[in-house]
Amino acid sequence: MLQRGLLDWVTRGVHLGWQKVWLSPQVDDLFLPNNMFDASVEECATNGGPNVEPGEGIPCKVLRIEAGDLEAVATWQRTWRAKPQFGGLRLNLAYNGYGVKTEDDALLAAAKRLSGEFFWVSHTFGHRHLDCYAPTETGCRGATATEAIREIEDNRASGDRFGLSVDSTSMVTPQISGLRNEDFLRGAAEAGIRFLVSDTSRAEFVPPIGNTGLPSAVPSVFLIPRRPTAIFYYAADSESGRPGSEPDEYNFLFGPAGMFRKADGSPFYDVDQKYADIIDRESDLTLQYLLRGEVYPLMFHQANLWRYREDRTLLTDLLGSVLTKFEAMSRLPVMSVEQTRLGQLLTERMGY
């Protein structure tokens, strides 16, 4: 914020470029269920989350949001959009057509009613790992180009059938897989995909210069860095001691006995963190992204839209805190854009 003021002062307001504030949350796995973290069940806490797929018979709670959850987040979004500063706010929902089993699915009906409230992007049809797509004698193999095209085209067909206005030149790959699988990338390119998201928690996907992206092994496919948050895939509840507890999983990872440690072996926190502490810290971090004009989208998952109490959700708690803090600091408008436009912004900057 100070940099912009200083630049305007030095140049008397005449200079190249522009400053905008971006907030583009992406919510993966719409229409699919997610397993919930449960510290009391070993299989539901291994490595910070369930190590099984939904339906494998392990007693992890499985959560798929309901129509009312989607309607509640749309209402929350409308409330913020009613303020001129946040009129451009819009969630981007990454959907999997496989999760809709019947045409009388209430969540599907809500998605159809609310389709114009959100951006929509494909997350593949079946959510299969693109680097371990099919079993082999020695383990598994990645998706072929033909399989990639089928996943993309099947999900596009689902989006058309559902009446969703889908960003046809972008997609979010399951578990950020396939980004080093040249067969998949070639198939994606043949199917018209230009932009994929990566994960900035992995060093290989962090570009050397901010607000730029990375090329893939297939020149026509570009990788958009995406910021993960500590609102986890396996989390849906603010309370400790429940399946899907955000503070339980956070402390399992970073608390006094947490899996992850500082370089010297000490814990990140000497006491367990409360939900309010987590939201405050994560919103401060996300606020920094906004203040420095970062374009990168944010990663969430469908379980984060579950109403754990009245109309409150993990996602809206975090983003509401971010917007409240930003509103107190700046009058600049905040904008969300669909994934293809994000990719265009990054490639335009790289060609400047």
C-alpha cells in the first residue's frame, strides 16, 4: 500500500501499469464426498488426514455438502458483493461430474439454480490421480493422452448437461497431479486446455518472480501457481473432538506434538491452537497476498463449505476475516476472476 502511494507521489500520478487487488478462491471436489480427519481413529489421522478413499470401509466420516450449504455460501457472497468495494467477489467451483448419481440430486438442483453466482471449472470427471491412474504389476501408471481427453470431455459433457457456464480452456487436476505427466499434458492440450493450477507449497511450482507462472512440458499448457491454505481438505468443523475438526488437524500437524517441526526440531507452537487463532493467523497471511497485489488463486475443498453452525463455514470464516481486515485498511476494489483470465494476466506480465 505504501509503495503505491510513494509511486504516485514521485510521478505525480503519471506512470505505467496499474494496481488491482485480487482474491480468487477455488473450491475443489464439488459433487464428491470427502473423508474427514479424526484424531481418534488411526486410519483417519495418518499423515494428517485419512489415507483411504471414501467408501473403502474405514470408519472415517464422509461428508458431501448439501443444497443448503451451497445456498448459504451464495448468500454470504451476495452480502459481501452488495458492498461496491467487493462487488467483483466470486468463488470458483471445481466440479466432478462423477459425483452426481441421479438427476434428482438436491445439490445439483441448487448448483443449477445458483450457476450464475459462481465461476465454474472442471476438476476432471472421476477425480482419478493422473500420475497413478491405473494399476500395473509394479504399482501404477499415469493417465495416457486418450484417458486425459476422456476425463476432460466427460466432465465438459456433465457441465453442459447441468447447465453450468464452464471455463473450457482451464482445469484443476485432482490432487495437483499430472503436471509432470507429458502424456496427460498432451491430451489436455489436444482437448483445448491452456491453463492448469499448481501448488506453491511444493518448491518445484514456485516461480522465481512473483505474479508469473511456469511453463509445462507441453508449450501450449501453462501452470498457474495456486496458494494452499491451512483450511484443510479433511476439515469442516470449528470444534475440537469432532470428525472434520479444523483445530484438531491443525494441532496434529503443527501443535506441541505435531508431525511438522521447525528446522531445530522444536514444535511450531508450544500450546494447541484454538480455531480463532488459526483463522486470525491464516487471514493475516492471506491479507498479505492481497496487499502485494498477488494474482494467484487460493485452494479450498467442498467440505469447507459445510455449515458447521447456522450459516457459518470454515471458508466463509476465513475469507470474511480477510475482507474485514482489508476493508479497514483500503478502499481499493477486490476482484475475483476465472482461471483462464488469471492465466492470461500472468502470461501478459511475463511478456511485458
